[in-house]
Amino acid sequence: MRSRSGGSTEPQGRRPRRITAGRIGLYAFLLTAALFFLLPLWIMLVTSLKPMEEIRLGNIVALPAALTFEAWGKAWSSACTGLACDGISVGFWNSVRILVPSVILSIALGAVNGYALSLWRIRGANLLFGILLMGAFIPYQVFLYPLVRIFSAVGVYNSLSCIVIVHAIFGLPTMTLLFRNYYAGIPADLFKAARVDGGGFWTIFLRVILPMSTPMLVVATILQVTGIWNDFILGLTFAGRENLPMTVQLNNIVHSTQGERAYNVDMAATMLAALVPLAVYFVSGRWFVRGIAAGAVKG
Amino acid sequence: MTAVSVRDVSIAFGMLRVFDGLSLDIEEGEFVVLLGPSGCGKSTLLNAIAGLLDVSAGQIWIDGRNVTWDEPKDRGIAMVFQSYALYPRMSVRENMSFGLRMARTPKAEIDRRVTQAADLLQITHLLDRRPDQLSGGQRQRVAIGRALVRDAGVFLFDEPLSNLDAKLRNELRVEIKRLHARLGKATMIYVTHDQVEAMTLADRIVVMKEQKVQQIGSPAEIYGRPSNLFVAGFIGSPQMNFVRGRLEAEGNRLAFAAGRHRLPLDAYAFSDRPEPGREVVLGVRPEHVEPGASGVWPGFTIDIVEPMGADTVVWCSDGTETIQVRTSGTRRVAPGEGLSLGLDAAQVSLFAADTGERL
Amino acid sequence: MNSISIQAPRAGVLVRRGRRRVGRGLPAALALLPTALVVLVVYVGCMLWTVRLSFTGSTLLPRYDWVGFAQYVRLFANDRFLTSAGNIVIFGILFITGCLILGFLLAVFIDQNVRGEGVLRTIFLYPYAMSFIVTGVAWQWFLNPGLGLQKLMRDTGFPGFTFDWLVNPDMAIYTIVIAGIWHGAGLTMAILLAGLRGVDSDLWKAARVDGVPAWRYYLSVVLPLLRPMVVTATVLLATGVVKLYDLVVAMTLGGPGISTEVPAKFVMDHLFERNNIGLGTAAATIMLIAVVSILAPWVYARYVREEGGRV
Ligand SMILES: Nc1ncnc2c1ncn2[C@@H]1O[C@H](COP(=O)(O)OP(=O)(O)OP(=O)(O)O)[C@@H](O)[C@H]1O
Ligand SMILES: [Mg+2]
């Protein structure tokens, strides 16, 4: 019908891909957004690789003219946090020492709770869970002072075990919810079969339930590792001077008032503090998203 | 006049070519059913006709217009989906009128069309409900209603009934057939993998398998003269019986031979007379086998009897071949009885054993 | 045959009473004991303790006298607290709407079959993996007028360019909003994107046949479908708002002056630095009341009602 003498204008085959204004706008928006999200990281990175003179005179986004890793070394081993000048490495190792037991303890508690709450009939369990759930939303400030008093009274305040216990306490709501919801998805018949076979509470948990929990264990680990590593307020309040985690050390370095601010060292320290969660993020990929989606159920 | 014409169309998903040079002409007012097993490309073809999917070669014409590059809304089509695809949180009325409002149709006209379509589908009392307040059957009626108000010449259905239970499916099937009759000149293209729907609704059936059209024809043709082994086996329940054998010459006449069984083929309408000695498969529908005492194929014993009410399916065997026979439900038969089977060469199908094509 | 008809009702009772939980036992109760203890001592006990302290005249050390609402009266006459409360409202509104809008746009745009989808998603979400301290330090560096964005723009040919929000008492809170959105928008995107992927693809086909433009489709059809995800994201962001502390500490330390003080910081400062436990716990109690009154309806709708509605 619409064919003309040449016939070449006849619509045929794939629709010609017109580059529409909408499509351009879409990519423009996405690229601008990507720039917005990447810029701070980029600036941190290049700043940490420049000497101070270049920072003072040069362009904040420019690549370093004289590439130097000096700031990283300084940040790691000799930057000053208040009085001590031992670098952020101290904080790094503190964070590791806090992280490992806290993650294990909070996940273990969460898994057992979730299992007991979803598969066993216990009076008052719903009430317990309800309060726990509310606890997830209440700001730490409401609990902190009395907690400090309790820990001082017991005599563990400002110690490694203190901060580990605190992380376990405040990890309870999310971890319990996570595992409870996961175990609620396990067919009840499987559990009944195990009961009929004579399994008790712990046998069933260790032999049947735990081996099925790998996905949730991964998700919970991702969630807790990033959460505990990134914690500031609890570490500040409970860890004590000897065990301050990396976030607190970083904040002290950045806000330490001695001498001129060494931005390159600050940024190197910041990069170092971000390294662990970023590594978790990039390695875990889709699991990370799954983790926050599962954690979001709590929210 | 052709309403829809698919001309030499190829479709590819990235590197995966799904159709290669497929052509299909559909007449105005025709009810065409695309039938085939899952994954054979029925939805793909339908989406290409609707313009929801780009073809990589070829053309699509609707109502005398080349619409290959047109947007779905400009093709004069309406579509009904398996999952209903009703807009959630909009009332039935809003669902039906959304497209018209987008096209800035005058309000009075919208009201008229919605009222008319709702009337036709008996959903007037549901107009102010939301989809989640409707049953499955009602939802599908609304989805059909939404298609009707578009005043399209061509209606595309993608397995509209497969989410419904058996009873509703029968009800709505009849309704769709009635609708087609009422609308008169509306062309309908209907995708299904249910052969009952295909047989009952279609003017013409397009049987597909693995992205290839196997046969196009009226339900009677498809059922009576399947063009290959796949079509023969796919259509009909219980399935067509297949017996492997060879063609033998008896003078200048041909006969089918399998073991000690023979069937003279004088009455068989060969499309192209083959040479004797050829390996073939004989296909015969269960209702075309006459069980009795004096059939041409003696020596069968009844294995299992399946009474189905109106008729009874009898499985019988002679040790090598198992044949299903459909007889009247009133006939008394018992396992272990001896049978001989009567066959009529005019009602059987012969397929080449190597290619599976009808002879 | 008979036994079936006898058993049927019994099974029904069992299912109803026991719901999902099938086993019964002492070990399970024992396993829950530590948690029950924590709930009792920490979540209930410490909370009540804090509330009790807010009615005392405690300063450096807790005292258990009774001063009525004196601390609250003082609190609501306190400039610093009023600024904090105002700031958290500003931050809360802008941060939540900002994250929702940006997150929704990102999710929708990413869902358009764009190239490099995986890379973009990774870029948008990575800030969420980082701590607020890192976020704050990075943005403080980027926005500082002396060497950051302002200098960059001036050096690259806009000599009149001014962006001194970080040191401007009227604007500093907005820099915290920006950093907050940078941190949280990706999370919103991820939650909404998961919702988008769950939307029946036939709906978009139906909309195309109907000639519905894409923007209208997303607004009228998809957005209503995403309501649960929007609620989830909002609640998640809102809990972040109440807890806002680290970001402020790292970025502005509450300054310039008291222009970026927030309630959480007010409480921390009064409890642990200014030795005014009475005032600090009063502020904490106000935070508690605010959170409970915002979240109670949601928790009720989401869990209590749902629980009751289940089999
Ligand atoms: N988006 C896609 N990308 C890649 N391959 C696809 C895509 N959509 C369909 N296919 C392939 O094309 C073939 C035809 O798919 P189609 O959906 O048309 O089948 P169908 O006949 O409608 O099946 P069903 O009865 O299950 O709906 C299938 O093999 C499928 O794997
Ligand atoms: Mg399909």
C-alpha cells in the first residue's frame, strides 16, 4: 500500500532503532546518577594518592600527578588518633577482634531463636518476639545509659567481651526475625518426621535444620559483618579505650586537632576503613541485595 | 480479504532464531487457533503480530496495511492474556476505559462502548469492583471486555482459559465462540495447547512444533488427515494407534504388512503413490477400529478395559502390537476375551517411517 | 473407613491450635531463656530505667528522686534540643522523600533494558555497604569550600561559583541530607527493583496494546503495585532517620554552632559528656515516644493483623 517505486521504504524486518529523546534522557540520567554515586569514592581515592602540596593547589578530581602511597602507609601505621600515633591499624585489628566473636555469637543466637520460635510451641513466645521486634526500631539512646550501669556493676564495662555482648544483644531482633521467617518456610512435615524418628530439640536443630540453613547463614553473615564493622556508637560507648573499633579511630584521626590536617592521610584512612565492607559487597554481589531485602522485612 | 498476513517472518532472541521465514494468511472473520506443545513459539508468533516483539525479517500486514513497524496500539488489534493482566487497583470500568482515555476518546463514546461491552459479557454489575474482588472467570471476562472496547478488527488471545478450572473453562469457551459469532467480522487468533479448545473453537487450526508450522487446516482435516506423525499423535484422545510395517505389492495393488497382519490399501488416498517395500507407520484412530469376530486382523486378546461412560476404551494386544479400540459404552467386554480387529483403509493414515510425513 | 471420619476433626483442632509450631518441649524453652532474659533486662528493663531517670534530677550520677516533668520542661526550653528536633524533621522528610524518589527513578530506569545494568546497580548500591562515618568524612572533604567542590568549579571557569553549605549554619543540615541520600538511595532502589521484577510482564504488554505511555504505566499501574515495597523502604529509612548520629559526628560535629545538632547526638552528649543524665534521658524518652507513635500502626498492620489472619 505504502510501497513506492523503489520499494526500499516498505517497512520490513526489524523496526529501525530510532534513538529517541527518551532513550537519551534515560542514559543521561543514569550516567549522571552513576557520577553522583561514584564521585565521593573517586575523590577519596585520588586524594589519598596525592602529596599534600598537590592537594592544596590542584584539582580535587584530577588524577595524582605524583602518585604516592605514602599517605596509605602513614594512615595505616602512624596517623594520630588523639594522643596515640599508631595509625588506624590498631583500629583495624580491634575491629577484627570485635567482629569475629560478635558475628558468630549473634548468628548462633538468632538461628536457635528462629528455630525455637518457628517450629516449637512455647507459651509466651509471641509476646517475646513482639517485644524483640519493637526493640529493633527503638533508638540505642534509650538503652545505652542503663546498659552502661549494668555492665559497670558486673565489672565488664569497657572490654572486648562487653562490646561483643552488646553486639549480640542488638543483633538479636534482626537475626531472630531472619531465621524465624526462613524456618517458617520449611515444610512442617519434615520437622514432624524428624520428631517421629525420635529427634530431640538439639538433635533436630543440628542434624536437620542447620544443614538446610546455608543460604540464611550466608545472608546473616553478610548482614552482620557489614553492620558490626560499620558500627560507631556501640563501639564508642562500650568497647573501652583499648578496643576502639576502626570507625571510631577513623573519626578520631579525621577530627584530631593536632597540627595541619593531612587530607591525604585522612582519605587513605577512610579508604582503609571502607575496605572490608566494600570487599564483602563486591564479593557477595546478589547475596548482599538478598541480605538487605531479608533484613528489610524487619524494617 | 486477508485480515492478518504474516509474510516470511523471522524472529530471533539475540543469537537464538525462533522462526525462520514463516508465512501465514488469515481471512477476515476467521477464527484461527495456534496449537502446539509448550515452547513451540505460539506466544512468540502472537506477540509479533501484536507488535510486542520485533520481527528480524519479513512483514506483518493487518487489514491491508503493512504494520511491521507500527506500535501495538496502532495496529487495530486487541489482546487478552493468560494472566488476565488487569490493571490492579483500578476498577473494572477504569480497566476497560484506560486505553480509550489514553487515546483521548470523548467521554460519551467511552461510556457507550464500556456499557455495550459489559452488557455483552454480563459484567455490568461488576463495573465498580476492583480486580482483586473478582473470581478468575470474572477477571477473564473483564480482560475480554477490555479488548472489546478497543473496537479492533483483530483479537489476539494468548491461552486465555488456562488459568481457569475445568468447568469455567468450558463455560468461557462457549462464550468466546458465541462472541465471535456475534461480532461477525472480527478476526480471532487464539493460542492454546488444549486440543479440545482448538477443535471446538477453530475455523482453522495451525499446529506447531518446535517453532515450525506442522499443518494448517480445518479441525476435520487436522483430525482426519494429519499431515505427519507429530500432528497425528498430538491430536486426539485417546491417542491414535501406530503400527510399524512396510508396503508390499500384490500384483499392481499395494498392501500394508506388519508381521502376520495385512491391510489392502485400495481405498487409501495416497497423495503420491509410493514404491513397494517402503518402511511405513500405519495410524488408525481408536474409534476406527472395529472389534469383532471377523476382522482382518485376528488373534488379539483384551488386556484392559477402561469404561468412560459414553464409550469404552479397550486395550488389546497380540503379543507384539498394542491397539486401543473405542467402542460403545453399552457394549460388554471383559479382559482375556479374544478379538479380531476390523480396519477400513479409507480411514487410516500412512506415514513414511523415516520422515514421518503422510503418504 | 471409619477411622478416617473420626480422625478428621481431631486433625483440624490440632492444626488450628498448634498452628505451625509442632513440637513442644523444655529444651526449646531453655534455648530461648537467654533471649527472654535480654528482652526482659535490656529491651524492657533498660527502657523503663531510662524513662524513670528522666523524671529525676540526675546529673553526673543517677539519683532516684522525683522531679516530675521538670526535665521535660527544661528540654523544651533548650535551644539545642529544639534545633535538634527541627533538624531531624527536616532531615527525615527530605531524606525519605529524596531516597524514595531517586530510588524509584533509578529502579524504573534500570528496568528499561539498559546496557550495563549490573554495573549500574552495583554503583548505586555500594554506598550502602559503607559506614556513616566513612560517608560523612568523604562528603565533608568533597563539600568543604576551601579545597572541594567550590574550588573545583572556580578553577574550571566559574569564578563566581559559591557552594558553602557545609559552613553555612542555615544550609549545613542540607549537606547531611545529601550525604544521607547518597548512602540510602541505592537501598531504596534495590528494594523497589525487586518489586518491579515481580510485576507481571503481561501488564506492560496490555498497556502497550492500550497505548498507555511508559511514564503513565509506571505511575498508574506499577506504583500502586509497589506499595508494600515503598512501605518497607520507608520504614527502613525512617529507622535510619531516628538513629542519625554517626553521619553528623563525622561530617559537622553538630556545627557550625549548633546548626546540625540532632536528638541522638543531644542524648549522647548529655549522657556521656555534659553529665546531665536527667536531661539526656528525657530527650531519649521523647525519641522513644516519637518512634513508637510512628511505627506502632505499621507494626500492628504488618505483623499483628497478618498473624491473626493466617490459618
Ligand atoms: N525472551 C526470550 N528470550 C529467549 N528465548 C525466548 C524468549 N521468549 C521465548 N523464547 C524461546 O522461544 C521459544 C518459544 O517460546 P513461546 O513463549 O513462544 O512458547 P509458547 O508456545 O507460547 O509456549 P507456552 O505454551 O509455554 O506459552 C521457546 O523455546 C523459548 O525458550
Ligand atoms: Mg505462551
